[in-house]
Amino acid sequence: MLSAPIWAYRRAFKIVYVITDRRAIIFTWGWLGKIQSFTPDQLKKTYRKEKDDGTGDVVLEKEVVFDPNIMGNGKGATYNEVGFLRVRDARKVEQMVKDLCEKGGTIVV
């Protein structure tokens, strides 16, 4: 339990967040690498959780995780927030995601 901040710090160096003109992408490296890609249509329910210092999370989706050992709602389901977590300027990142949604992934030449 006391090592949780250390693991969070180490995990931060294995995650890269990218916003392009067509999608938002989360690259996670480690034992089991993972790439999550979100199109403008998938980003319409994005929301921000911001602290007083401007840091925070830009949540792109909630994924359902089923675990029979979790007694939360009696069915073993809980939700994980997926998105750009612990970013410096959460308001700016949220605006970038909203801009992507408004453009609809079109390329401006």
C-alpha cells in the first residue's frame, strides 16, 4: 500500500497520449502493451476532472470490469475511467479533444 505512489510514478513513464487530426490515442507500454484509439464519434462524452492547480484527468470513456470478488453492486461490476490521466493542463487537453470532435476528423489542407 505504501508503494502505490512509486508504482504510479513508474507507470507514468510507460504511457503516451496523442491527439491527431483524426483521433485520440493512448499508448501503454509494459509487460502487456496496449494501444487504445478513439475516433471523434467515440469522444462525444468526454469530460474533465480538474484540481485547483489545473492538473487533472480528461476521461474519454468508462470501461466495465467484471470481477466476482467485488461486492460493489452485487454483480461484480465496476468501472475504470479511460483517458488522459494526470495531465498538467486538463482544461487545454479537454479543449483539444473537443476541437477534434467538432472537426469530425476531417483533414484541413
